[in-house]
Amino acid sequence: MNHGDIYVRGWGAVTTLGWSADESARRLIAGNVSPATAGVSSHLTSRDFKAFEVSPRGNPLEKSTAMLESALQEAFRRGSLSAEEIAESCLIVGTTGGLFIRNEYEFTEAVAGNPGKESPAISCRNRGPGEVADFIASQYGIRGLSLTLSMACVSSSHALVVAADLLTRKKSRRAIIVGFEPLLNMTLHGFASLLLFDYDQCRPFCATRAGMQIGEGAAVVVLETKNSFSSKYRFTGGYLYNDIKSMTSAGLDGVTVSNVVEQTLTSARISAADVAAIKAHGTGTRDNDLSEGRGLAKLFGEKLPPVVSLKGAVGHTLGAAGAVETAVWLSCCEEGLIPRSFGFTEIDPEIGFAPSQVNVAARDGAYLFTFFGFGGTCTSYLIIKE
């Protein structure tokens, strides 16, 4: 859908690179990126999995709350939102881990505190809009629509497009989109059991790639229907699609990826030649990268713009990926540069191109964002820097 005049008013993020989107962007551009390491949070039951962990602040539950607060405050501060503007907004949360972090933390604490006894039951207690959405709405007095999308990798990218649709249909004037993903035993062990975890390094689009590495993060993007605040960033062309042919990828021939991106460009009335750079999903898994790479090559051909995956630097933040990668990308634009990809060493001949290996100028123009997740879920949208 062409979303007309919808602008990004504010954004904020917490990643393994720092406790703000700006700090994360500066470290990314400077190449001050550390590889994933064994998780240290007290609720993690195995140290076998390397992850991109946010620096500790209290126990896992306290740190998760601090991550949310930091991202929200940065976004509201950047957008100069008043308390009343926040209260009258709608709130859409995209998360997977956010629904379970309290359960996992309380469960591991109960087991550790009662050695030799039967483990307590563990279940998800979320109801209504969800625990995270309820917490944020209560904390800031948000009176508008409040809901949670939990769709694994595309949760918060879907939330961004759904929010833009609500604004276009005049269901709300302003939307606060939150992506939130703390580290979980469930996701670390889950992706390992599916043979989708790389125990060495995250290597998006690389011939030697072997799987993803999980990252944790929180991010907030605020969208609004008018531009009285002189935003340089316009959100448009959001497109959602579900490819029912596969439960794990968008089709290895790249056709679905190409079609999704083409629909995005068409709805935004943007040509492929107008795309300044692509923020690709680039998970580092064999099939997902092959599918996405072939699709992008099919559509853009020899005129493929710089392609960047952020996951070699911040990990795959799963449900938070849409909001996290959008917020960090916008802060990179504010620094005047689009960062290079990390973890790449060798072109995969089945993909046929290398992701960008140098920082490039963040010129005015259209930036394409793509996300392709489990269940054949696809999200694509454009942010135009004006």
C-alpha cells in the first residue's frame, strides 16, 4: 500500500553495540564490532551458543525492562513528543522473546533455588494486548489501540507496515512501534535443533555461511501522518505477504522475494533505479540468504545497489529485527554513512554478488528494507530520505 505522507518522527534502539541507536550506528560505521560470545545472563542454561548479548544491567528481567525504557526514551526525546502526544498514540509491539522472558527467568530461578525438587510448570501468561504492550501502555498512559504481533522474524517489521496502514486509514494519527527481543533458552536451543545455528560466526550471503546467531535488542519507531516536525524520513510502500509453499523460506528460486520487492516498489511508485541501498534480511542461513540473494539479483540485475545485512554486527534480533534494524539504519543516515556488512569473506556463486564491504554515503533517496521469516512470512517497505 502507498502510505502517502507518513513520516518517521522518532526512533531509538538498544543493541549489543550500545544503549542507543546513535551509539550503535557510530560503532557500526567505525567498524567497532565484536563477534558473538557465549551468553552470560543468569537464566541461560547453556554456554554453548554464541550470541550478540546486550551488556548486563541487573538480572535478565531488570535488563529487559531497562532495554525497553531506554529505546522508548530515546525515541520520544528525538521526536520531542509530549506526554499527551504519547498518550493519544496507538501502540504496536513486535516480539517473541518478550512474551516469555519473565517465564524463563522465574522458572530458572525457581529451579536453581530448589535443587533436587521437581521443576515447576512453565507457561506463557500473556493475555489481551500482551504483557509488554500492557507494561508500556500503563507506564506512559497510552489510550489508543494496543496490540502485539508475535510472528518470529517479521514481528516488528510487520508491525511497522500494519501501523502505517492504520495511519493511512485514519484509525490513528500517530503510532509507536516497538520491537523487543531478549535472549531466551527457547530460541537459542530451538534454532540449534533446526540446524540453523552457526556456532562460529554469522556470515550473511557468504559462501561459507552455516546459520544464524541470535542477538538481543529493543527498538522504537514513531510514525506520524503529518510532518509538522520537519522529518527527513518518509515511510511508504509497505507490503506484507505469506508464501504458503514453504514453512522455512521464501522459495529458493527467489521468485517470491523478487515479487514482494516489486510490489513494494510499485505501491510506492518508485522504480528499482531509484533505490539508493538495500537493508537486506541476510540471516546467514543457507536457504534464506540464497532465496533473498537470488530474488534481489533477479529484480535489480546489473544495477543492484549496495546490499547490507546488519546481522553480522548485531545478530538476528528475531521479533525485534524490523524495528532494531530500521532505527539503527536511520541513525547511520544521520551520521551521513550507510555501514558495510560484517562476516562476509567469499562470494557464493549461487547468489552471485557480495554484500557491501565499504561504508557508502547516505545520499537522499529510497532505502529498501526486507525481512523474510518462518512460515513464508515476508515484509518489505521503503524509507525515503528527503
